[in-house]
Amino acid sequence: MIQTVVAPKPLSSAKAAARPLYAELADSLQNLIEQGTLRPGHRVPSVRVMSRQRDVSIATVLQAYTVLENRGYLEARPQSGYYVRPRPPSLAPEPRMAKPMCKPSYVGVNDLTAEVMEVALNADYVPFGSACPHHSLFPTKKLARMLGSVARRDPTLIGRAGMNWGYEPLTREIARRYLQAGVPIAHDELVVTSGATEALNLCLRAVTKPGDTVAIETPAYFGFLEIIQALNLRALEIPTCSRQGMCTDALQEALKQNDVKVVMLMPNFHNPLGSLMPDEKKQRIYELIAQHDLPIIEDDIYGDTHFGDVRPKPLKAWDRDGRVMLCSSFGKTLAPGFHVGWSAPGRYLERIRRLKFINTMGTPRILQKTLAEFLRDGGYDHHLRSLRRAYSQHLHLFLQGMQRYFPEGTRFSRPQGGNYIWVEFPAKVDSLRLRKEALKHKINLAPGSLFTVKDRYRHCIRMSCSQPWSDEMDTALRTVGELVRQQL
Ligand SMILES: Cc1ncc(COP(=O)(O)O)c(C=O)c1O
């Protein structure tokens, strides 16, 4: 029997002021479902009725219902309305934390990284292994118009060599945004780089020499491992929790027992775990590293992709003495093709400037000017809001799909931002074999062993959710689930 349920009280104005209305509405309905007031099969009030009862716009209700659909609480039935789904989702458990590593280790050359990246460029493959967000997520037409206009107004930008640490209007915009996020950085403390990749490279080079030890999270972004390998450094992997980031106790122990020269980490929306370090933990980690008087390299490339209302602070916000070298780029938020990034390297500024000069001299001014104009007049905040909504929707659809198709015993992380979900299959599963099988179905996967220097994570994969969900994705996810089952 179909039952229609009366909507709860209007939204509290104090709370509504703090959060978007649609999020508050979605959360309050989710509570009613979880508490059993709205039961499976119940029809929730129509969009129009809910809009009148809650005194919010139709668009707000629609957005709240879409969020709940994505979270798996509601389903839309054609010409009938929205219903509570038969069984509210009970998601799989979260991944377990790795064991600590006793000694640092040199990083071997991993051909698999290059293979995964190469397949990622091939549009015929379903990009579960790829870190590249789909181009449709970015304001490419607007940026193209602005780039053309910048070039027409000042063609000498093409005709002059561009030695520079950063185009001032751009560094001012970046510094202004950090200030809003709780990090007071002056514009002239920034060095603009060729993507975050160059920033991370320069920072590591500035504070290490071959043979030195770098403490990193485990699992780690394979880009970190590639740079560590290229600089002939050793990696010491620190266990990292899929919710709250690097484990403080494990780091404390590792710093006591090893001659670590720098800690490199990603507190906000870690690649590949998706973890977000709470503020108190950021402070504790900072204090701990400061006690050992070490530099910190922070990769904050996903900081702006938070699904919650507030942008999490970078660790740099607690930096008292310039030891944190903050690195980021527009690669995940605005213009991956421009490959413009930056570092705020604190007390290492002069060294980074020198290294930037010998590495690439400068970052194309024409691109920096275009970005500066976009940040000033192009509606960057508006764009970020819709990008975050899209990322959040993709990720929730992936979580639901994995819940549907992956076998019992699978664990996965629940990121609050970014693009990645870390998936831990039952121990029997061999993700390298899984990758080979998946390639036959034109699906690209990133096996767990890419994210470590040890023989770990063979039964894990990193799932990239930066591409819009589609029937093709759904089918591909089902196929991966079937291939996993065949191995069990
Ligand atoms: C965590 C992380 N850091 C850095 C990068 C590289 O960024 P960029 O493209 O700006 O060089 C990536 C790219 O995927 C990444 O995932």
C-alpha cells in the first residue's frame, strides 16, 4: 500500500542560515528515514507540496530529493513521485589501515604507472583508473574566449620570453583565496609553477639530497612515488586512515626511529584514500613535525573540492615558522590543460625560486593572465559550487554502484571531497590480474600496488569518480564486480 507522509516542520531559520537550504532539507528527511518515520515504500510529499510546507523554492526541494536519490534513500518513480527506497543503504565497511614500515625503501621503477596513465589517454576505455576529470566539468569555452582576448590585447605575451616567479594579478588572486580559507599568505610568497607536479618536485629538491628519507602516507599518490624515485630518495610509508589521514602515533614512532628529512602529505581529500584530516589533528601533526624541526610538503590540490559547506583549512594554516611548503594547482578545479600550479614554500622561497629558474624559467604569462582574469571576473566561485556538486554526485553514484555490484567482504572509503574511493577487496583478489581482465572489457583500473613501495595492496584498487556517471559506467562497474567474483 502506498502511504503519503506529512512533511515535518519548516526549516529552523538559524540552522538554515548556516547551511544551504537543500542540504538541510535533505539531511532532515534522511533523519526521518533513518529513524523509521518515513518507511520503505512511503511516498514523500510532492515537490510542490514540500515547497509550500517548508517555504522553500521548487528548485531547492528538487535538489534535496536528487541528493537523497544519490545517497540511495529515495527513488523517483515516473509519473508517481519520490518514494523511500525499499532498503536504506547500509554501506560496506571502510578499508583497514596498513601496518607500519620498519625501514625506508628506495622506490623501484614501476612500468605499470606509465601503462595506467597511457590507457587513461585513450577515450575508448572506461576511465576508472584515471585521475583526469572530464573536460565537460570545466568552463572551457569561457576560458578559450578569455585566452583569445588576452592574446589579442597583448600579442607580445607570445613574443617575449617569460621568466617570472608569478604574474602578480594571479598571485594576488590566489593569496586572496587562501586568506578566505584561513591561510594568510602574501602574494609575493608564491611561486607559480607548471602544475602541482613541478611544485612538488621543486619542494622535494629544495630540502633533500639523494639517499635521504621522505615520510609519506601509505597508500600514497603514485606521483609522489615517481618523484621520490626520480630524485633517488627513500620513502618511509606511514599508515594512514581512510577517514582522518596520516596516523599520528605511527608518524611519531617513525620520526623517533628514522632519520627522516621531510614529511610529504595530503591532509585534504587524499589521493587515493579520500581522507580528510580534522583540524585538531592537523595541528597535532604540525607540532609533532616541528618538534623534529623538519620541513613539510603539503599537497592541497583537492582542498577546494569539499562536499561540505566549509573549505577545509590546509595544514599551512598552523605554520608558525615557514616550514610548510604548500603546493597546489588549477588541475582539478578549473583548467587541467593549462597546467598552472603554485607553491607557497615559506622559508624555502629563495631556494624554490632558484630551482624554478633552472627547471622551466617561468610559467607562460599568457595562461597566468587568463587565469587571473577568470578568477577576478569569470565567476570562479559559481563554477566551483557546481563542480563540487557534480563531484559529490558522481562519487555517491559510484558508492551506490559499488555497493550493488561488488561482492560481500569488499570495503571502501567514504570521501567527503575529491575524486577517489579506495577499494579493498577480499584478500584473495589479485588486482593486477583484475586489471588485465578488465582491459579486455575496455575498462582501465588502477591496482593497489601502484600506491606503495612495498608488496602491499594487491587486493585493492583506486576507483576514480571524476567522470560523469552514465549507463556505460554502470555496466562497467557491474563487469568489474563480476570479474572480482570470478576470482573468489
Ligand atoms: C594528489 C595529486 N597531486 C598532484 C597532482 C598533479 O597535479 P598537476 O596536474 O597540477 O601537475 C595530481 C594529479 O592527479 C594529484 O592527484
